[in-house]
Amino acid sequence: MGELEIDAEPAALGLDPRRLDRLAGHFAPYVDDGRLPGWLIVVARHGQVAHVASHGWRDREGGRPVTTDTIWRLASMTKPVTSVAAMMLYEEGAFELKDPVSRWLPAFADMQVYSSGSALRPVTRPATEPIRVWHLLTHTAGLTYGFHHAHPVDALYRAAGFEWSSPPDTDLAGCCELWAEQPLLFEPGTEWNYSVATDVLGRLVEVVAGQPLDRFLRARILDPLGMTDTAFWVGPDRADRLAAAYMANPAGPSEPAVPMGDTTALAPPPALSGGGGLIGPAADYLRFAEMLRAGGELDGVRLLSPRTVAYMTRNHLPAGVDLEQFGRPLFAETTFDGVGFGLGVSVVTDPAKGKVLSSPGEFGWGGAFSTFFFVAPEEDMTVLLFTQLLPSSTHPIRSQLKQLVYQALVD
């Protein structure tokens, strides 16, 4: 797809155009003082694009500006795509959400749970609950990320070669074997911890479907939705559209972002990361998000039942609790107060508790390079933000995006 076009005047969709202009006024200084290289924002309502704004550079050092067809590292915005893939198989009766994952991935049988000790001498005990499919979808499996740097099990992941990437020449099946060798942080289902769970889910999709994850996503999601520029890597014909990657300045977040010189996106990855590997333009991801907003169908292509989408986008944490109470207060692609979690997406349960202008039932997710999307069913609205700064916790641009979009709603 690549290109983005305005479909309707903002006022016709209940959005004040002057208030929408506050988005550019607020986020332009992030580029002007170097904190962000560049950004692109899309606001759609009632299935029509009302606002597209951009500022800055997709490649600051190369002098290439952000364009509507810029290709971005989606990172963890891959997770909802993989979750949809899994739920498509669920709709076909391939598995039940309560099924143990070890039925298809035997390495995850007889898991151990961390009890005490250091990463050098961990003390473990046998898990009493198996990892089930719904645990992977909700990040309650007891898995983790090496980049958390908060627990001895995180250190074990790093020692196995997992921090921001995977061990060289290790495919997704091999990664799962290595993750299964590590102890769990907790009994599956008892807590929430942002983790490689969606990568394991991607491997489950591969085994159940009998084909590599990239081929399944291409045939069942990306091509049917017209997401032709989204993939796990960028070929030579599109390389000039790929945004450069940046990281937060070690001197502090108020200092200019530092180029990473990342070239990994220019070649096929050894491991197809269902948790963070996709790359694509805003127009493509807008079609995916709009499919969810519309209840599983877009332009005559149905991927999921409306009831399945509604089930995915409701809170699946215990009744009356949010991530602040049920999750570990670590880095994640969402806030914790007033936010629950569904099957592959975060869900706003209490906007007042979160202290960010939003609406009940709003769902979405972001990526480590500071990309972000949310769908607000009450407002029939879809919003996307793209930039390329690692980590996404550097600036509060997600909460600021939401307050500036919601204040523009006048009908």
C-alpha cells in the first residue's frame, strides 16, 4: 500500500481541525531539538482518515524526510498481528485456549518455576500449572525478556543470548527450545509479565498451521488486507524507504537521539519474531487496525468473527484488577493504572484511574521503537503514531498523543 490519503474533512467526522493541529504543535519540538528524528501521526474515525501529520526525518543524517510511505520497524506492534493469526486458527477449531502449549511444543512440558537464588545459582521447583495457549496470549505464562534487567531469570535469558535480539543463526524453533530451558518467573496464570510469550505463540502458529510464520501471515493476513509492504525484512527495492533507527542519548532524554546504524532489517532474520519482527508503513498497519475496529472485516475481507474480536479486546485479567495490581511494574508498551489486558492487546478499564484522557474499552499496543496504535470503540476511532526511538519509555509521547487526540473530538 504505502500511501496515505485524507478521506474526509475532520469536521464531518466530529473532529475539530484546529484542535487536531495541536498535535503538530506539540510534537514538532521533539524533532526540532533532536529528541526524536521524525514522526508520523494518523487519525481515522468512522472508517475514514481525517488527519495525517508528519515532521522531521526518516533518516536525519541522510537528510531524508518522513513521508507517508516510510517503512517503520513495528517491533511489538507485531504482537497483535500474531495474536490475530492464532485466533484465526482458534476459530477453525485447531486448539482450545485452555490447551497446554506442550501438546505442540513438547519442550514446554515439565517447566520449572524460579523460587530463590541468583542467576548463577537459581533455586527452582516444578510448576504445578502447565503453560496454556491463553497464557501466551495474555503474557501470564511466566516467561520474560532479557532486557527487563529486574530479575535473576531476566539475567538467565541474557546469558542464553536474549536481550534485544536472539542468538545468531538460531531460528524460532531453536529460540523456543532455549526459552523452555529457563525457569518461569511464576506459576502460569498467576501474574502478568511482558515477555517473549507472543514469540512462542508465533511458533505455535507455525506448528499448528504446518508452515513458517512469515508464509502464514502473508497468505492469511497481510495479502488479504492489502498490507503488501509489511514483512519481516526490507528488500533492496524498498530499502531507501526504511527509517533509520535511533536510541536515547546516554547523556539523558533531553539530549538529541543517537543513530544506531541498525542494518538487521535489510536481510531475512534467522528467527521470525511474532513478538517484534515486522516492518511496514503506516498505511498497511492502519488497515490492520481498521480491521479490528470494524469487528474483524475490512473491504469485504473477513479475518475474524466480530464476537472473536470483542472477546480478544475485553479484559482477561481477574475481575476488578489492572496491570498495576496483577502485573510486575516493569517496562511494557502501555501504562499500568486503569489498564487491563486482552488476548494480544492492552485494554483501558478505568480512564479515571489511568489519569490519561481516554475511553473505556480502548485497546491497542506499541513497539520498542516508540510506535503506537490504539482503537477507541466508543469513539469509533483509530489512531497511529510512528517514529524510531529505542526504548519507547524515553518520552511520554503515547499518553500525550491520546490527550491531544481526544481533546480534538467535538462530536
